[in-house]
Amino acid sequence: MTTTFDAGPVTLERVREHVWEIPREGDMRVPARVLASEPLLEEIAEDKTLEQLRNTTHLPGIRKWAVCMPDGHQGYGFPVGGVAGIDAENGCISPGAVGYDINCLPGDTEVRLAHGRHVTIEELVTRFEREEAIVADAGGLEPSPIRLLTESSDRQVFEVVTETGERLEATEDHPFRTRDGMSPLADLEPGDEIDVQPFDGVEHDEPADVTLLTVEDFEDENPQLRRVLEDRDVLPLSTADETFNRLLSVLGFFTGDGSFGGEGQTWFYGEPADLESIREDVKAIGFEPSKIYSRERNHEIDGKSFRTTETSFKATAKAFRKLLVKLGAPVGPKIESGFRTPDYFEHLTDWQRALYYRAYFGAEMNAPAAQHDKNLYCPKVSQNRSVDTVEAGRAWLEDMDAFLADLGIETNEIEVFETDSNADSEMRRLRLGVKNDTENLLRFFTTVGYRYNRSKRRKAVKAVRYLRLKRQEIQRRANIAAEAKAMADGGVAAEDVKAAFEINDRFIERSIWGGRRGPPRPGAEFPNFEDFCEACDVRDDLTLPTEIESIAPSRTTTVYDIGVEHDAHNFIANEFVVSNCGVRMVRTNLTYDDLRGNEEELVNALFANVPSGLGGGGVYEGSTDDVEAILNRGMDWALEQGFAVEDDLEHCEDEGYRPEADASAVSKKAKDRGKNQVGSLGSGNHFLEVQRVTDVFREDVAADFGLEVDQVVVLIHCGSRGLGHQVCTDYLRDIEQTHAGLLAQLPDKELAAAPAGSQLAEEYYRAMCAAINFAWVNRQLVTHQTRKVFAKVFETDWEALGMDLLYDVAHNIAKKEVHDVGDEERELFVHRKGATRAFPAGRPEVPSAYRDVGQPIIIPGSMGAGSYVLRGGEASLSESFGSTAHGAGRLMSRTQAKNEYWGEDVMDDLREQNHVYVKAQSGATVAEEAPGVYKDVDEVVRVSDALGIGDKVARTFPVCNIKG
């Protein structure tokens, strides 16, 4: 019998059947447990679920253990299917452990990727899992794997324009990095500063898969050398390999500031921080670099002596040296080697060629500098070649010139002139410069720039800012000149024209009397480049603040967002640094035979009468006062308004009301989002499904629940819509800022928590309880509308159809509950993210109708696999803080699902093979929820039943389903 399970960085120990433990170590406060069979555990281990579960154990006040349910999968910070009991007196409460929304950008937004590329966020949909986005971290810009990508339709976006002309569209809740941390766009206004990183890179193209090197290319070498290259997966080497991209960068820098030494040595020279970046790439290729050496060197130029410090490192592997040679590295003195552009460059994409040239420019091109006052020098590269190799040098520069031209970057003519010759050969100096007009320099610095040279990169960031400000200043003065000329031409006296503008009189005179050729120059008050650089603050991550000029509504469009693995949780988009539900079941006294023949009419009627999909539109559209009443009173409001009956409240968790709820703790923005969504399904995995009972496993319990084989029931799965998401987002931001000290102690920013007893903890708990009240009312109004549809289709009052609520249970919540934690009973914040409460018989919180039998549990499955009704198991309190799974759990991301499935095909298959009728706002939504994207719900429930945390009562199968 297996006693351990190796999941990469996490090893689990078997406690007993279906119970696995991550032992406590390091800063973990408690162990972590996974409740799963081995097949489910293998699926859980495929993403970051186990790492997130282990991180959860670092939360202050966590008791006993953190638990992952059988349906667990990766979430944000806290795994979906995760449960944690955290001391309500000296622990904390975490919005990330309850659930919150992510925010969005239009599909044409450019996202920075590794290797100096950019791609639209929409293009990432089909390939994000194999890409790395660039993250702005305190230590610099770093690539980070993209783990999640979301897509939402019909969202309002706003355009942000900065003082230097950067533009980005985003939803109002999308966070932008500011001096004080991340702030949603809705909290920003003109005059505020946000961070930008002014480099775009080259547009991504899929590289060709051309084999460059194989073992046969090294057949004359020592067999050990060939084995080294094969063992490191360098051979065979293709233009599509990740290793090749790193080699291009290293090769480019070596061509500038590298050399071969004796005994297979390959040397690189530069500043220590830059050399460290090259060392990391050499390691990633598979070779071990030396430490960085430092030595003093004496020089004499024009009779003047001086001393410099030279820093360098070497790689001593002969295989690495031979690899660079095969790829075109200069051998011997570069002035005499005759090296040219490697032939394989004809197969490379623009961004791959940029890897080589960008690194070479880091080594050899001059940094941005002032030519005079407010104009910049042409960035140049030059090299000496012997007379015998000067044509090879010219050809090499011509290829560089052609590369830059392909990116729209203009250059000067290649210059060749005599230079000092050495004793061995006559020399020529060749030089190529980038033209120094503003737009051309901007294109160069933001597209190609420098690699492996932080000083030049920092200066390039300042140059971009300076040139953009200069462009804005010239445009401002040009506008004044045009207006002044128009006024003068219209008969306005010169003195009156001068008085109309805050600018010197001479400028107005030249504007109206034609004394200027071409656009105006910046005024005397505009700083020169060197003074500007002294005052311009560029951070270590090469970002700098810029002022917002305007924020304005733009359009309604499909939007996307990505989640990265890096702890900084941001990415760069268009140069900007950016970064609760439940279920209920309603019984009927109809049988499946009563329903047959009416399926299509029923699904169409439900789809027409129950609002679904993203955005607004609900059964009830009220005022802010109505929303506040719902937040404060929950199902009591629905009863008073005629949307519910007393029996609904008696069969709802907590009778549909959280007394701690406080509408004043909910932001106006959240209330506005909820105002027109009361009584709506939303989208994603939310749905309304008419089902038939196919199996009963415990006759006595099923009878108490009012269930029998062939009976028709209705399952409704939805939550607090945009209001609940906004509540979590609001408090997460406030908690991150207010309790930054606690956040710094946690391994993942997404676990941000407020200490128990703090003002924010109390306010968040009251706001979350209000959102729970809203969710209960939302599901109740969907139920109300469903009852009306059934009454019309079957021409019978809903009461006569026996459409009574079996139970309503929340999923994504944190509740104060008393639990035995081993040595005592404590009041805990029990966080259930994608998990459901599962209290056994006798627990006072269970409604009186079920207190003697145990709380009903509703576990939705996929559209083709059915769902389950369970009851709270006796072992749930000791094993899982009275919790069990809330569904089947995803196997496949939504994006993967849309790549694998076609929504219309899924609907056709379900209808033809399973007699399930599906109606949705879009085929994409159906594809996202196709049966194959979920874990085996039968196995999830089997484990729950075997562990005694949720006992099987009945199984249902879909008849018709509506989705957003």
C-alpha cells in the first residue's frame, strides 16, 4: 500500500485511506490535509493546489489543519475546495480564502512576454499556459509563468491617457500600480500618478521549427562532449527551442564583450549585476558559470594613466564553447576573424533576431546621451576590422541595418574610415547609427533597446520619458502657433493675440508673421536632457511614475485578465503595470414521465424568464434603498415582497439571514453593481438545471428530504453576482494596505488577511454577511421565476406542483462557528472557498426540519454526469470543520475547454445521446462547462461518503439546463 505521494515540491504522507497529509515544517503553523482517493489526488497535483494549501497553513490563528476537499483545484491564493478554521479571537479573516473577482482588459491590449516580445491578451487565450509574462518586481523585471486567463463579455471599459501619451483601456475595477500599491481604476482620477514601464518589445510570431544542430554536427568531437550536450537537452537544437532563445542572447553579448580563453574557457565582461543576468542564462542553458571575478587594470591613453576595475566570469565547459562556435561566435581576435551574420538568421522571427542584436547593443552601443542641450545623439555601434575582413564587417552591419529597417527603425549610412593600425594588420573602423529624430529614437528604445546592461536600460527609460515630454511640448507650442495665426488672420490685433497666450511675445510674432520654418522647438523653460535625467527617478524594476491626464468611458467589449505565478501578482500591459455563490434544490411532485415531451418548451421558457449571462438585468431592479434592505435583512425582505413563503426560510441555511450583516460596510460601487442583478444567474459555472432522481442510496433519509426515484427536481447554482465580488475586491485592497506587516509574513499576497478584532476584520465580516444575504435573495428570486414558468408550462399552480425548497446552502463564505480543535472548543472563522457546510444530525445550526437527520448537501456535477444529494456525515466535524466538496471540481481551465470543445457540438451531443436540453447565452459558455472539463463527480462523492463527511442520499441526472 502506498504510504507517500510525491507531487514535485510537495510530498504527502498517507494517514489512512483517502486522507493524505503535508507534514508541518518550516513556518507552517499546522499540517495540511487532502481528502482524496489516489486518482483524484493525481488530478489535484497537476496544478498549484497543493502549494496553495500549504501556503494557507501560514495564516495566523489557523487551527488543527488546512483541508482540501476531493474536488479541490487551483484558485487565487487559497485553493478552490479549501477549508480552514482560523481562531476568531486571535487569528484572522482572509478575503482570498473566501473568493473574489479578477479584473479585465480589452482583447487588443498588448502584454509583455519573456524574450522581449509582446502579444495581445486575446491571442494568449489559446496559448497562455506555455507563456511567461513580464512582472515588475522590486529587484527588476522578471518573467513569470501565466497560470490563469479569464474572459468576460460585454464589459464597460474606460480609457486612461497619461501626460506622456500612454494609453490603456480597462474595466473600472482593474488595479493599476501606484506609489501606494495597487489601486482600481475607479479610485483614480486625473492628476494621480501610476507606474509605467516604457518598453514594448517586438510583436510575437511563432518561430519556425528548423533543426540547426544535431549530434552529427559534433561527430568529430570527443564522445563525452556530445553526451554533455545531449544530457542537457541541447541536442538536437531547433529554432523553436527555449534553449535556443537564451543562446541567441548570450551569443549576441559574447560577440560584443566576450572572448575565448585557454582550456575551453568562455569569458564575458561587464558590470557585476549585468554579468549575473548572463550567468543565469548560462545556467538555464545547462552549464555552470564561475563566480564573478574582479581585478584592477592599468591603462594609458594620450599619455594619461588611469586604473579601472574589470569584472568578468567564465564558463569552462568545452561543450558550451563548441556550441557557441557552431552558432557563429567569433573565434580568435574579432578584428581578424571575419565573422558574419549566421546563415540560420534567415529562419528567425524578428523577435528572435532582436534577442541577438539587443544583447550586442547592451555590450557595444553607446547609451542615450545629449548631443547638445535638448537633442540626443544617434545611438551607434562601431567595430574595427582588418582590411582583409572589412567586407565581412560591412555585410554584418548591413544585416543589422536590414533588421532595424524591418522594425521601421531608420539608420544612417554605414561609415567606413581609417583608424590606427596595429603591427600585424591595417585596420578600418565601421560604424552604423540610428537616426536621432524623436519618433525614430522612441521606436528604437521601446522596441529593441539594450539587454544585459542595466545602466543603458535605465538611461533608455529616461530617454523615452524625455522624448515623449518633448513631443508633447512641441505639440503644445504648435497648437498655440496655429491658434495665434488663425486669430491674426481673422483680424485680431497682434497685442491681443499675445495677451491670449502664456508664452513669450517673440514666439507669437514668429507664428503670426511667418518667421518659422518647420515645427517649433521646445521653449527655454523645457529642461535639457542631462538635467532631466538627474531629476528623473527610475526604479530598480525600470518603472517610473507618470501622471494621469484623463479617464473617460470608451466602449463595451469582451475583456480578459491573466494571473501569474510570481508573488508580485502584476504584469505589464501597454507599458502600464497592472494586476460568492451557493446552490439550492427545489422539489416537485412531477415525475420524469410528466415532463417528457415538454423539455424544449420548458427550457425555452426558463431561458426567456430567468435572466442569465454577464452584466446587468435581474428579476427585480430596485433602488439603492432596496439593495440595502436586501443586504441587511436577507430572505425576510423576499418574504415581505412576496417572492418567498415561510417554508422557504425554514429550509434555508441560517433561515436565509445573517444577523451580523451591515449594508453600511458595503461600498456604493458594490451596491451599484448589485442593484440591477437581483434574481439572475450570471455566467461561468452558474446554471439552472431541471433534473430527475435516478438513484436513492438511503431510503429513510431520502424520505425525510422528500425525494424518490424518477421525481423531477430543480437545481439552482448562483451567488451574489457582481456585488459579492466587489465586496471582496474592496476589502482585499484595504487589507493589503492597512495590514502590510501581516502580509509580508505570508508566502502569497493573495492570502492577505486582517487580524481578528481589527476594524477591517469586523467590517469585512459584516460586509461578507451582507453579501451572503444578497446571494440568498438572488437565488430566491430565481426560484420565484422558476415556479412561475413551471406553473405556466404545466398549467398548474406551483403550490400544487409541490415546488417546495429542499435546501439552500452557501459555498464561498467564512462563518463564525464553534469547533473542537483537539484540546478545547474554540470559535473559529471557518473559511470555505468552493466547499460546502456539511453538519451532521444534532448540530443546532441545522434547520429544525433536518436536525434529526443531518443537513442536506447538494453537489452539482457536470451537465452530462449528474449531481448528488448528501447529508452531513458524523465525521465531518472531526475531519473537515463540518465541510465537504461543493462540486466535481475542474480538470481543465475555461480556455482549455474552449479549445477542446465546440459549444454547439456539446449541446447536440447532450441532446442526442443523453436527452439533455441545454440553452445558453453563447456556445463558449457551454464549451467551458462541457462534461469532460470536470473531475469524476461519482469519485468525489464516493470519497466523501467513505470518509463519513457527507453521506450519499440520492443521485440526479439533468433533463434541461440554462446557462449564462
